[in-house]
Amino acid sequence: MAAVALGLTACTATVAGTASRGGPADLEAALSVPVPGLRPVDPPPPPWQLCTTAPGTRAPRLDPALGEPVAAGHADEGTTLYAYAWATSAPMVAEAILDQAETEAPDCASAPPSADADPGARIARSVDDWTGSGWTGVTIRTEVPGPAPAVGETRLVRSDEVVVLVVATGAEPDLGRVVDDHLVAVAERLR
């Protein structure tokens, strides 16, 4: 039986064979779809840790064997959306990456309040399965209400052998729709 790489390494060892130099030739073009209202920007390196967790709980991490992603960034004054994509060697590898994420991501809900949050701010973090436009995966959403509200959404999804990580931040409560629309557009370009 062939070894299948697990994409997150919080409790597992890295297994070779996760990333593939092959894969969709149009992955870069698919990821760079325009985002209405946002301008293209250079994205930072991918966040290899999906979230912060409570002390003593290891945070889910992307497997370094995924290698360097194709990346795209979009921003305006108060919103950022960074997308990272990898073509794995086979659909079952991408599935294993997401299975591991879905197992470990609930620990993200245990995160303590951020050190830079306003005193008394009630930070809410949720972790949910997500499916749409041919993608399946997990969403980690953080909301900070108050006079300076903030929303953050990290979504790790897969379709066939492609794995996409979207990290978005902003003040809009409807930030999830921006991520949804972006993933719809990426999926259409990959078809």
C-alpha cells in the first residue's frame, strides 16, 4: 500500500510525495482571478500554522512537503485576501491533507484572546466544515466585535488533486462571501 502524505503535522510526521510539480497547468492563472473591490498585491509567504490554539495545544500546521505554493494577493484599505495553491500528486493525497485538517482544526476554537485585542473584547472563533463550487474543506473564522470590529477567515479546501488555502481579513462581517466568490471563480478557471 502506498504511503499517503498527511498535510498537517501537528500529530503526524512529514511523508514525502505530498506535492507534485505536475498538476493543473493553469493553477497560477486560476488563483489570480480578480476580486471585485480589491487590487492585486504581493502575498506574504503562506502561514504554515493554520491558527493559534490554547497553551499546551499544538496548532494545526501545513505539511512542509507541500513545497512552495502558487500565490496571489488582493487588498484594499481594510480588507486582504491571500490565496495559496498546491497541486498534490493525486486526489487521495489532497483528501488526506483535508482529512487531517478537519481532525485537528477544532483545536483552533480553543485560542485565547489576542494580546493586541481591546480589553474586554469578546473574540469568537468558530471551526466549520465547508463545501461549495466543487471544493470541500474547513473554515476557521475569528470575529472581534466592538468599535473597531475585525473578521478573519482561514479556509483550507481541496478539489481533485488541488489544495487551496485562503486567508482573508477585514472589518466586513460578510468577509466569508468574498472568500466564497473567490473560490467559485478559481474553480471555474480550473475546469
